[in-house]
Amino acid sequence: MRITGIDVYRVELPLREGSYNWSGGKSVSVFDSTVVRVATDAGLIGHGECCPLGPVYLPSYAGGVRAGLAELAPQLLGADPTQLGAINQLMDARLKGHPYVKSALDMACWDIAGQAAGVPVCTLLGGRFGEAITLYRAISKDTPERMATRVAAYRAEGYTSFQLKVGDDPELDIERIRAAAAQLRPGDRLVADANTGWLQHEALRVIRGVRDIDVYIEQPCLTYAECLAVRAHCHHPFVLDEVIDDVASLMRAASERAMDVANLKISKFGGLTKLRLARDLCVELGIAMTIEDTWGGDIATAAIAHLAHSTPAALRFTSTDFNSYVTVSVADGAPQREQGHMAASTTAGLGVRPRADLLRSPVLSVR
């Protein structure tokens, strides 16, 4: 089987809540997502998606995805998309770095590989563990009262895991955490995600201020060294995200006991192929994982579901259903939330059928 064509599409994904706000005054109201369509001489077509969280979250941005694809896509013509290791070596040889650019292409190749084998992608990634995946709900940064109200509302919809966006003034963040925690019931899970927003001394103040609250602390500071220093004084369970962007950083953090949970994002690592390796290392080391992506719609959500569903349930900390946050659906067949859970498709490949009315005019076509 050979790749005969690659089409690239731009899709806007407006947020249902109007905006998504996190540390440092960062905010997005419409996500700029890139969808990739990979065609083969066998008649199989695969789809992938990459949607950075704006240009100020990680070293990635929507325009960079498409610029990188213009450079990389022609290099994949004639390659066998089912040879995932070879495809990734080829991409790394033809484009140094920029893992997020490669993510949608790798995802589309997994879609094709599943279709060729006649099985869901989760089967190829390790099998299906359990009936459903527990989801978290991200609570956009706002006043303590409004954030607490959103926690209560989403809890009524079946969510039991909540990720508060903090990383602001320490006293205000302490209020946010306390207000949200007051809405929870036994067995619920609360994560205070600073998204690198605190200085080291600020993080220590917050940790001291919520020492009696059952809460996870996620990525308090910008650098790994700062996070490690905070971790040394923290009795709360600790999550690392932004500083875990490849297998080497994951292994270092594991060896230095820098975290209890690793947040693994598909595009941050460069696709399902490399994130599966990170996932399997975490399984061997006994490290729990949040499995997700930076953002996305139906296709990215499907890929998240397949990797999460193929992960042993005991190590599956949580995942998220990005397609429920936005108002535009780009594909049929994607996982849908049900009482705070979702499940990977049981059909071959990713199980998604992109909507032709949204993917009519590619911004790039390579033949």
C-alpha cells in the first residue's frame, strides 16, 4: 500500500462557553484546527487532526501546523502508511523537530492501519480495557464563585473529575480551589492546574494554603527545576504536563520521582506512535496518566479515546472529550460523552467519518 495524496483542511472550532481562560491572562474563543486526509492506492483513506491551544501554550501554533505540512507532506508520497515506525523515521529525517506538525499525519496512518487490519485502532495499540473511559472537565479560569458553579453543573452531568485553571494571584487561587472543593462528593477528583503560571514562591504559598484540601497540583511552574523544587515541599499528589514532551523528559522525571501522574498529549509527542511508547513506559513504571491532546474536535477526540481505552484502567488517571467543548462537529462516529465517560469506536480504524460539507476546500493538496 502506498500514499497517493494528502489534503490539508483548516477548521474553526468555536467554544460553547465563549472562551477558555488559563494562567497569565491567556484565552482562546475559537480554536484553529488542522485536519489531514491521507489517501492510498488501496482505496483506504485516513484522517488526523492537530489543534494547538493557541500560539502561547506550547511551542506550536495553528499556522505552523500547515506550514510544516507543506514541507513534509510531499515527502510521504509513495510511503506505506501501515509501516508506522518507518513513517515516523521518515518524518523525523525530513523535518527536524516540530513534533506537532507530524502528529496529524501519524494519526491518519494509524486510521489507515486499523482499516487495513479490519480492527479498531485501540486493538492495535494494546487492546480494550474496560467498557468506558473516565473524563475530566476543565474549568476555565474565572471568579471562585463562577468556577464553583461550573463544577456543580458539570457534576450534575456525570463528571467526577475536574481540572481547575489556576496560576493567578495565590490568594485568589486558594479561594478558587476551596470553592470548587466544596462542590465535590466523596470519590470525586480535583486538580489545580497552574499551566506554569506560578513562580516558585507563589506555588509554595498555594500549597500551604490548601494543605487540608484533597487536591492534585499540576504543573505549578514554568521549568522542570522549579517544579521539582515545589514537589519537594508538597504533600499533595503531583502532576507534570508541559515539561513532559518526549520520552527522555518522561524518563528523567520518573527517575527523579518528580510526579505521581504524567499528562501525555498526542501532538506534544508527535503522534500516537511515540505517545504509545511513553504510555507503555508509564505502565511498566506504574505511573498514572492523563491521556489527551492540546485540543481538537471529533478526530482528535477519537484518537484520544483509542489510546486511553488501550491503557490499563488502573493507570488511566483521566482523559477528556474535546468535541463536547466546541460547537462544530467535523466528523460522524466520534466518541460522545455519557455521564462523564466516553468509549473508543468498535469499527475499524479511528471510526470517524469526516463531514464533506466542512472539508470541501483544502488549503493544501499534494499528489
